[in-house]
Amino acid sequence: MKLNNTTIKTPTELKVGVFRISKAERMASGKMTMEIIAVKRRLDLSYTLISDSDLKQILDILESKAFHTVTYVDPQGGETATLTAYVGDINQEAWQKLKGTRYWRDVSVSLIE
């Protein structure tokens, strides 16, 4: 997985949401018409445990600008895909040290096309 052409730690879990943005209206006859305007993706990256340095790398990239290029494996075809996304919620739980390295638990990052 890449953010702005920089390889980041592979998430423990990657959820890919597909959203259809549509314009719908009801005709005088009562019949519904709908136009699909766009199909967009939301990527939810989750890390059960991530080192301080790996998390810092991700956060530094995400704070560098408003929109990011994300390269990931898309479930529709199983091929690598690239999208432009903005950052949604970023959550992490308290850290702990293991063998002198600080780790963060249950980290989640949302990237929305």
C-alpha cells in the first residue's frame, strides 16, 4: 500500500466501501428515476499494533496536504488501483513499550475518495 507514492506499513485489515452517488427524483406519474453520478470508494485501514515510527510516517504524510494519492488492491478485479482521497477520522489507543519500542494499539485511518 502506498500514500503519495511512499510505501507504508501494510494494514492488519483493509475495508473497501463502495458508494454510489446518485440524483433521484419522482415523476408526476409516481415513477422514480435515478441517475448514477459517480462511484466512490472509502478505505478504512486498521492496525492492531503499529510501531511509533510506522505510525509517525503515516501521520506525517497525511498532514502534508489535503488530498492524497492512495495505491491499494481493489476487491473489484483484485488489481492494484489508485485513487485521490482526503482524510477522515484517525483514531488510536494508548501506547505501550515492547523491547524498547513504543507501539500504538487499535489504530484506524479513513481515506475517502
